[in-house]
Amino acid sequence: MQAMRFAVEEINNSTGRPPLLPGVSLGYQLYDICSVPASILATLDLLEQQQPDSAEPNAAQRAVALIGPDSSSKSFTPAALLGAYMIPQISYEASSEMLSNKFLYPSFFRTIPSDKNQVAAMIQLLVHFRWTWIALLGSDNAYGLQGMQSLSQQAAHHHICIAYQGVIPTLSKETAQTMRTMVENILTTKVNTIVVFSSKSKLSKFFPFVVERNMTGKVWIGTEDWSVATLISEIRGIHTIGTVLGISVKYASISGFEEFEKKVADASEQEVFDTQEVSNSSMKPGNDCLQSTDLYSLARQRFSLDNYDITSSFNVYKAVYAVAHALHKALGCDSGECHKRAIQPWQLLPYLKQVRFSLRNTSMYFDQNGDPPTGYDIVTWIWRGTDLSLRVVGSFSPDPITLNIDADQIEWPGTETSKSVPLSICSPACPPGHRKLLRGQHTCCFDCQACPAATFLNKNESTICQPCVKEQWAPPSSEQCLNRTVLLLAWDDPLSVALLFFLAVCLLLISGSAIVLLLNLNTPVAKSAGGRTCLVVCIFKLASKLPPAYDRWAKKHGPEFTIFLVSITILLISVPHVGLSPPQPSQDLDFYHDSIVLECSNTISPGAMLEIAYVSLLSVLCFCFSYMGKDLPANYNEAKCITFSLMVYMISWISFFTLYSISRGPFTIAAQVFATLLSVLAFLGGYFLPKVYIILLQPQMNTTAHFQNCIQMYTMSKQ
């Protein structure tokens, strides 16, 4: 009230600056609205004055705007009634977010920030200190219930879990046990941070139960209504509850206001002493209701004005100046003189929406919802024994949302010099690469499980281990996938160069042997290498054991048919296999979890396995025949060389397939090439090179007579 009076007198006197309303004096009417019914009666009286047939004869004496009430619960009905008649209303303490609804309350303004901003400030505090496991309390009125609802909705968007919610009732014999139960429930949840969205009048009845239960070491986050209220800080034993972080309306000192208050108090006190008719009943012993006490009685009892919560004084001061600036525009006072005419409340309303001025280095205007642009201070309680002081440790700005806080200035539970921020979590954070296994309904309570290999933890979805794409891999407990190593035998690799050299040698030997045999195609050695007599082992054994069968086999072109049948069989196996499924460069993604093997396809396939089985069968048969030919004529006895060649062939391929089954990569590919070349070289060296040796270096053994002589000697030795 004194801030309002001070602002009115300052505007009317226009001290030290150009007059805001030259030639116009502001007046005011005061209403006691210590209850909701009282605020409604005051509103109806104000509306009655606006009627044309009002008993008030002077229209200039009619109010054009209302400043107040001092709480949200007392503002809803007046705001709705005044809005129907477009009468401007500016509240200095009603912070409910619902009052920003211009459809329901079209003429409502305020100089205190909306609870929407207060909720945002509280959320930012929780996020800043990583408090995700909290209790939420609210008073049983519109201020507390609406704040609780808004905060619980916003908390879910920031991964903050509310372990317990409780509504603080009005104290009575029936609700005392309810409050004790609320305290026990908070202790049961093991939260360390408690957000209290309550009016100071109801909270002042709850904190004694907290002190009674000896609940200490907690962090309490308070709203602007109680965090700086002496009604709370003067509760006996309140200093033991822990650290209090409060949201506080920004306060700017008003030059000359303190002196004004002292003059008013002194004048009131003097009037009390001069007047003996002052009621002695207004301050009866035990009467703690300040709202039922007149100012004179306060002065008489020497009640210090410093005990009042003065944070709203500057908001009242701004509200009066907002009305004055709107009148300045409505009355056309820019010329230095205001027009002398009556202003109706509805005429003042559009000018009030457009006001924009600076007051005590503070910008003042209303947004589209009638809310001011101001933010908050973040304050903490500093106790030295039982002496309290408030310390501003940060600030909050709503547009854009910004929180600045100096945590080193906060004294946390424990010791006065403690700098360790207390934890308020349900479960500690999982190690990197571990997913959350939720316990119960709260996302903040979980167990941790390592993501298996080939999966990774997506930070945007902490409960699922996502598989890597096939070209990537990940070890256990990974937060990202890694590119697989590509295993490829490159052409410029030293091993590739060595194999190419080995291939060139084999090709030269094969080409040289082929040329020698072609040039000596009609000689007995050349014929035995690739003609009818190349089946000499079969011929001799068949002739000696089954002469009739040998005769039929020889007459029916048995050797040629046998060679044709063996050759056509492998062709019928290989050609369709290669034609239908030709080898292609392929990626083996299954053998190694961290590598990609680039190789030719169909290394192990049904067609390839059939080829291997058929060649293996021929190898076994050839090995058996070569062993059977150990007692043939010397010129035909190449069993040892052939046996050796077959053994090398089989050992090389058995070794390759053994290696292929346990390892892949460049060395395995090189082993396959080496096995192929070694097999060719084994047959070349074991079968054809001895014949080339005879043709080139032992020509006397490459005659028909020599072969016939060897056969006769073999026949005679058998007789």
C-alpha cells in the first residue's frame, strides 16, 4: 500500500523531472481484500461506480483501473467480472498461469511474472544440477495446484521423475496427521530434492512437521511467494531442514521510498499517542493476524516495517506508473498539457496494452498475454546459527530461457563450506554402452546391461541396443559402430607378386612340356603320356586277370571311351555350375565379426562340393591303380611318381580346406592359389616331366623296340 501511495505522490508532485500528467492529479480508493469474498465485494462496488446512475456525481472521481489483488486465488473472480466491462486490472502478486488466458480475462495485466516462467526456472534449476528424482509439494489452492500440474507436465519432457506428489492442506485437527504422513512419504522415497509450489500461509503450517520429524540435509526449491517470506524463515528450527534455493521476483530499490515509509510510520505513531480513541482490541495478545490490524496499531506496538515482505513493493510501483503512462497517452499529454476530459476504463485499456517505458533502469511493457518481460533472481538461505541472510546466487530470463547460477555461492547440506552438490537420483548413470532396464513406472529407476557385440547404444534411445549395419561392427558396450576391416589380397601385395611369379613358372613348364610332346607326338613315350597306352596299368591288369573282358574292352575302344566318359562327366558337373552361378566378387560378412572378407563367390557351394567329390574319387582310384602298377615293366612303372603326385595333390587340398574352415583373408586366398598351382606342378613333375626327360635326354628309350623288349622281359619274369 505504501509503495502505491509513494508512486501516486511522486507522479502528482513530478519531483525532479518533466511531469508525466501535467495538470492532472491521481487519486485512489483502498479496499481491504483479506479474503475472497472481500475481493468480490470490492469488485462489485467498483462496477457499481461505473453505472450512469451511480451515486457518485463526479465522473472524474470514478476509478479507471484496479491495482491488485495480491494473490491468484483472490484475482480470478475480479478479473472475470472486470473483463466483462473492459476495466483494466493490474495485479502485483497474482502469478497463476491461468490468468494469461485473454479469452477469460481480457483486461487483466500483472507486473509479476507468470507461474509459467517460474516453472521454467525451477525446471532449469533441476536440469542444471541434474536432480532427476524429486518430491513435489503444492498448497491446496489455485496457486499450488496449477503450479504442481504445470511442473509435473514439464518435468516429463526433461527426464525428471517425481517420486512423490503431495498437496498441503489447510491445517486442522483432521489434517495434522495427513501432513505427518506426507513427511514420512518423502523420507520413504529417499529423495534429496523437494520442490514446494505453495503459498506461504499454508506452507508455514507444514514446515513445523518437517522440523518435528528432524528431516535434515535436503534441498528445498521454493517459489517466489515463500522463498523470501519472513513468515517461513522465522519458523522455529527451520534452519535445520537443509539448503533452500528460491525463486525471487527481481527487486529494484526505489529511491526515497525508505524515507517515505519512515515518515508514514512516525506520523502514524504520533497520531496514536495523540489520539486516545484508538481501538485497543486490534492488537490483542495472541492476535497474529496482521490483516486485521490497522497501521496505527502497528506503529503503537512498534512493529517494524522491515518484517513485511517488500519484494512486491516495486511491482506495485510499476503498476501505478503503467496506469499513469496509459493516461498520458489517452489524455494527449505529449504537448506538455493534458486534455481535460473524462476517460472511461474501456478507453484506457488499449493504451495500457501499448505502454513501454523504463523505470529505475528496468524495462516495462506487457506482452500479448498481459505479462511483463521480467525474470527472476535465484536466492539461497545463508544461516549463521539462527541468523538468516539471503544471497542472490543466480538469475533466470524467460526470453530466451537462460539460467545463470554461481554454484560456489551456495552452501549445501552438511557444512557451511561444503561445495559438493548433493545427488538426487534414483539410479546412477549407466556406463558407456550400457542400456537401461527400467524398474517400475519411473524412467529414472533402472538397471544397466551392456550392449552385446555388433550392437550400439543410441544416446537418443537409452533403453535399446541397436544393431549395426552389416558393413560395420561394434565390440560389447559400444556407443557407436566401427567400419569393418576389409580383407583382400591386393595385386600389389608382395604375396601376390610371389604367386604371380610361381604361376608364370608353372605356365612356362606346362607350355614347354606341351611343345615337346607335340613335336614327338608319334613316339612311344608321347603316346603313353596321352594316348591309348596312358591307361597301361589298367590294360596290363585287365589282360592278366580277365582276358575275355580285356578282349571285348580293347575291341570296343575301351581306352578312348574311358577317357571320354571321365572327361564328359567333369564337364557336365562344371559347365552348368559355372554357367548358372558364375564366380563373382563377394563379401563374407559372417566369418569375422569385425572384418569383411572379399573373395570369389561359390568357394563352398553344392556345385563346387560335387566337383571336389568327383575329383577326389578319381584321385583315390588313380592312387589305387598306381599302387597296383608297382610290378609293371620298367618303362611303364611310373607308380612311384604318380603316387607322389597324388599325395601332394591330396595333401595340398586337404590343407587348404582345413585352413579355409578356420581362417579367411589374404593368406587363405593365397593358400588356395598356391594349392592349385602346387597340384598342377605335382602332376606335371610326377607324370609328364619324366617323359619329357626321356624324349630329350634318353632318346634310345623312346623306341618301339625298346618298349617291346621291356614287355617280353616282364612276361618272361612272370613265367
